[in-house]
Amino acid sequence: MNECGNGARRPDPEALLALAEREDKKRRRGRLRVFFGAAPGVGKTYAMLTEGYTQQAEGRDVLAGVVETHGRGETEALLAGLELLPRVQVEYKGHTLTEFDLDTTLARRPALVLVDELAHTNAPGSRHEKRWQDVLELLDHNIDVYTTMNVQHVESISDVVAQITGIPVRETVPDSVLEEAQELVLVDLTPDDLLKRLREGKVYIPRQAEAAEKNFFRTGNLTALRELALRVVADRVNTEVCVYRQGQAIETTWPTSGKLLVCVGPSPTSARLVRATKRMAASQHAQWIAAYVETQPLAQSDPRHNRVVQNLRLAESLGAEVLTLSGRSITEEILTLARARNVSSIVIGKPVRQRLLDVLLGSPVDELIRKSAEIDVQVIRGDDPERREPARPRTEKREAGAPDLRGYVWSAAVVAACSAVCFAMYPFFELANLIMVYLVGTMYVASRHGQGPGILSSALGVLCFDVFFVPPRFSLAVSDTQYLFTFSIMFVVALVMSRLTAHIRQQAEAARAREARTQVMLALSRELAGTRGAEKLLRIAIDHLSQLFVCRALAFLPDDEGRLKEHVGDHEAFRVTNKGESVAAWVFANGQPAGFGTSTLPTSGALYVPFVGLKGTLGVLGLRPETEGALFSPEQTHMIETLARQVALALEVERLETESLHAQMEAETERLKTSLLSSVTHDLQTPLSAIMGSADSLAAVGESLATGQRRQLAVNIFDEAERLSRLIGNLLRMTKLESGTLKPDLQLQSIEEPLGAALRLVEKHLSGRELAVDIPADLPLVEVDGVLMEQLLLNLLENAAKYTPEGSPVSISARAARTDGGIEVAVADRGAGLAADELEKVFDLFYQGGESAGAGARKGYGIGLAICRAIALVHGGTIRAENRDGGGAAFIVTLPAPRRRSPSAAEMDKDEEVL
């Protein structure tokens, strides 16, 4: 976090805003305080516990999460006054290991946790690989942490420490973790005092102390480590001063900070370049970039691909901006990037291949130095003779990217074919024309099989031309020395052509790969924009991501209780394990990537990325490479996270639309409730008033009334109570039908049965009217719920009686449907009919007819026909209204054919007669 910049009279608003945002982010997280020392035994743990006591005395809730006392009595005495968290046990290869209990700490939520030895590696099977990752999760949950570490565990200087002490450092902490610390407290002790403590047994037990003094704890080592620790703390202090000056807008002159660019490749020595560049950037307070130039795409199965990914991830963990470039020339791409990003210095490794190959194929280092102009180029020893890789078997070398021998076989075959053509041309053409044939063959080989086979074709072409066609023929002797010049020019031209053709081929392959990625991303964006439905969106994303990154993809969605249970994708091909589901659950809970290729639960075998929306994590995306063990590059990982955010945005839009629809439904429900109250309040009040009036008359003067009058009041009470009961029953029935809680009990029966029951119930209302019933004897049976169908027909008959003049006729007819084998039942009247705009509207809930209801017609509640439509729908049928010729309206119910063939009523009667 190097914040030094140029002073100015007017502070940069954007810089101040960025600083404010960083400070606000820090306030939302826990505070990290690191007690930093040069070596074990300087008193880091003692200082941490002492400060923990101070915080506890001030009233803070302090928990000793994990403290390594190493048998030191004074440290154990301090620990006695603090609450100590029991460690969790982890079984590994028959041994029981104890580790820091992260889950219990998160559940306990203390204000401050003491976590010793930040660089510690957790036991296999733990949630995180490193203890510093446990600390980061505590900080994310707004829990303060005090921790300890030594200078040799700083990632960027671990190789320097190994060079000083001769002991490789295997446990390191990324520099970015130290940069997140609000305080870096140096716990210092002179080498003499530390050695005195060592001899007194205050660091290790006597036997270990004697061996340590002869190795790690030598005076020279301790002095050098102390200097490194002081430098780290001094750099941190300088950064804090720069941040303070920038925040306070202090007027002062600031030197322009440099920017470094390190070239990264598949070589194992690239890691050394990355660490060296990090040290230079830290000492110069400069930003730095790690760039890899891809001249030709590497397959995921190629070991060079994984080495490039590991080197780029190391640079990213050390704070570099990581870029992957594609182009024909490494030098041109690096210089283009350097000039575009105002790079002051380029760091590159020394060439390690033979000088002859540099002469033939060209040296990127030499070319970079010549063309760099105003940019400094620092060439660093990239290979350590004492740490060279052991010789590998030839098969492994070939797998690691050695050229395919088939290209060289093709090269020899093409040269042989060219020689055959030249033999045919020799009697008729000059020798110069034969040279053209070999050049064409060289160009063909280079375009098909690359630069190496092209060079071989050049050399073989010159050799064959000399042996077969230059006098004296069929010998290596040359009669004219001028032919030596011809051979040289021929070889140089062939060599240049092969290089240019191979570069064009590589550039074309890279362009095709970029185009394929672009097309997939464009198609994904378009399809996401035009698709609705969470499952459809995720299936589109899975298909495109699988194609783009050559992997198996699976999306995890939460259920109604917020747990990841639903899978969208090929579950069996993805091979989800219980461990994988646990990783996905952790990603969903924390909103951070985890799994294969990350530092969190890396042994899961798949990468898990969250779908992060505006209101939290919406789901999890799992990606498992097709090639076992292949890593996603940092560029691919960033692209995956970007696409996951794009998918999350589409899911967020879908969620918002669903919420909007629910809000509309709730608003419509409230409107219906309001309409219900306004519609039925009067209708409820009218029968209640009549009941109360008649009951009050009976109670007050009933004994003085004649028998007929008392009977009339009792009948009035019964009729109004029946009317009220029917209204409430219709409301309840409508509610059940619309909510889906009322399931029809379908039975195969004749429509005459529910029709007869309905006619009996409505007989009083139809008295004085002409009623015509037309039911054919051969009408097919239907599958209906008898009770519901009776209610439908009853509502239609009551509607006809209510909205037509007294004495007008009513007809009921049924016939077989013309299409699907079902039936149609029609209830018709001779009333005023319906207006054109009422033919559909009349079935809406609470709709009451207008002027078309006819004079004298009694207004209803607007519920009966809505119930009819709901009953027809649950039977899989329909209902419609039509105006009749000559006046009146007809309501036609269409019922589907039963799932099995039904006999007609006449056929059933014949069967009964036979029996």
C-alpha cells in the first residue's frame, strides 16, 4: 500500500475519495495488530499476551484463541489470567492433531482474539490451508485480532532469508496480509541478549538450544535478520507517513514514483524474478506489474500451463497487477505495455539456453535491451546452480512441451517431395528455379508444424539442393565457390521465411482463441439479457462457461430455508462430494471464492465462485477442469468472477421482477379485499338487519302477535339466514379454489346427477317459470367432482333467476363436444342479455352487471360466476357467455373427455337391463 504521490496545492479529490473508501472499509472490518520480530524468542508472544491483559483490564472481551508457549514459564504465567479457547482435534494419518477452533470463535464473537504464529500451516482437512486465512475470516466478521510472526515468514523476502541462513522457509505469509494490518509492532532484541535467553533455556529446551545456536541462531544470521525486520517496519512506517500526508493534503514536493514490469513465463526460475521485483518495488515505493506473453495457446494438460499459472498467482499474492498478453513477439508486447503504462523499469531473467539457439531463433533479452530506449532494463539471474531441477526422464520432457516429432518427420517428407519435383524440373529449368521449390516447401512446413520443423526443412533443403543438383552432383563437393554464397542466402531466406510463417501461425491461433472467448462472452451476455427464469439463466451460464473454460460447471441454489440444495447442471459429470458441498456452503456463507487453485480448501478438486448480488450471495458456481489437476490462470479466474457477477446481475433482475410481481399480487389482493369489504358489507348488513328486526319483534311483542304473523317472522329469519350462509359459503369456496387448497374428487358419472341436485335446490327460485331440459340419452359420461359441479350449475341457475324478468323461460341443454370427446352444458335465459364488453368481464370476481342486468333484477355479490369459472378450470374445462338470437344470454360450460373412454348413459342402462 504505497501511497506516496506528488504534493500539490489542491489535493486530488479522487485520491482523497479512494483514501476515504479504504478507511471506511477498514472500519467495517476487525483491526489486525501484528507483533513482529526478527527471530523466535525475542518476546513476541509475551508482548501480545501483555497487551491482551491491558485490553481485558479496560473492559474488552479478550479470548486467547491459540497461544504457543513452547514451555516458557513466564509466557504460561501470563496465559493463566486469560480465557483460553480449547483446540479442535483433527485426525490425520492415524495421528490426532490440534488446531485453532475457528467455528467456535465465530460463534463466540469476542471483541479481541489472540492468535499466535500467523504463518502456521493448518492440518490437512481444516477449512483453510494457512492460519493467516483463519485470521482474515475473523477480520471479515468484525473481530479484532492480535497475532505474531517472524521476518523470515514474509513471502517477498523468504528466499533472501533462505540465502542468509541456508535453511529454506516453507511457511510464508503474503505481503498483502501485512499490508492489511492497522499496526505492525516491532519486538526487538539484540543478538547478544537473544543468545543469552537461548542459553538460559527461555527459547528452546537445552538440547534444542545447543543445536539452534550452531545453525540458525548464529550471531551473523541474527544480525542480518534484525536488519531485514527493521527494514520491513521502516517501509511500513514510511507508507503510513505517506498516507497521513496525502490525507492531510500537506504541501510538499514528492518525487515521482516508478513503476516496474516483470516478465513471467513457465520457467521455474520466474518465481525468483517475481520475489526480486517485489523487493525492488517495496524499496522504491513503486507499483509493479507481472506480465506473461502468450505467443501460442497452451493446453491445460501442458505442465507449462500450470507453471505459468503458479508464477502469476505468486505475483498476485505479492500485490502485483497480473496481465496476460497475446501476440507474435514477446519483445513487442512487453514494450507496448511498458510505454502504455508508463513503466520506468523492466525486469527480465538472464537467458539460460545455448548461445547458438539465441543466434538462430533470436534472444528476447537482447532485443528488449536494444529496443527499450528510455526504459531501464534490469537483467536478473533467474537460475540458481545449486537449485537446478534434477534431470527428468525423456518422456516427461516431451510431456512438458517438447516439440512433436511428427512435425520433424513431416519436414523430412516435404523436403523429399520437393526433391522429387526438382528432379522432374532439372532438365528444363535453371537451378535458381529449383531453389524456389525448396522455399515453398519450407514455408508449408513452418505454417503447419511451427518454427522448429521449419528450420529443419531449411537445412535439409540446402543439403539436398547441394547433393542432388549442384555440380558435381550426388556429392557434398562444390565445383564453384559462388554456390557457397548461394547456399548461405538460400538458408537465410528459408530460415527467415520459416520464422515469419511460424509467427503468423501462432498469431492466427492466438487470434482464433481470443475470438472464440469473445464470441462465447457475447453470446452469454445476449442470452442472459433475453432470458427469464433462474433455472434457465443458470443453464445458459453453465453451457457457455463449460465451453469457454473447458470444464464441468454446476450451479448451486438455496432452498426456501437458505441452504444450498438445488443443483442446476450435470450433477453426475461434476462429481459433487460431501466435501464439495461443504466448500460451496462456505462460499455461499462468506461470499468469497474457494476450492481448487485458491488458498481456501484447495483440495476440493473444483473452484467455487459466489454469485454476489446487491443484497448478498444468490448462489454458487462450481467449475471442475476437464483435465485433472489443470489450474485456472489468474486472468481466467478474474474472468470467471466477472462472468459470475454478470450472471448474478441477471439473477438479481429476475429476483427483482419476481418481487415486483409479488408486490403487484399483494396490491391486487389488497384491492380485492377492499372490493370484498365494499361489495359485501351492505349485503351482509341487509340480512343481518332483517334477522335482527324479526327476532326483536318476536322477543318484544311475539306473544301478542297472531300465529300467522309469528310464522311469517320466523320464515323471514330463516330465509335471510340462508341467504347469509350462502354468501359466506361462496366466499369461502372461492378462496379455496383460487388458493389451490380445494382439490376436486373426480368420479366418472352422468351430468344428469349434479344437474338434478341443483334443480332441487333452486326449485323455489324458478317457480312460475317455464323450464326446458334437453339431455340426450347417449351423452357420454364425464369425470367431475359431483359437489363442485352441482355448485356450478346451481350458481348458473340462480344467476338466470336473479337477472331475468319474472316468468321468463330458462332452458338447460347438453350435447357432446365437437372436438375432444367432452360435453357442453348450456344454461340459457330470455333476459336483457349482456353488453359486448361484459362477455368476459362478467366472470371477474366482484363484478356486478350494469344496465344489462335488466330492470327489476336483483343485484348479486359478483361472486357466483367467478366461482363457476374457477370450478370449470379445476376440471380442465372452460366457461363462456354468449348472447342469444331473440334476446337473452347463454352460459356454456365445456368439460373435457375423461382420461379413459366412457360409455354413454344409454349403454349403462342396457348393461343394467342385461344384469
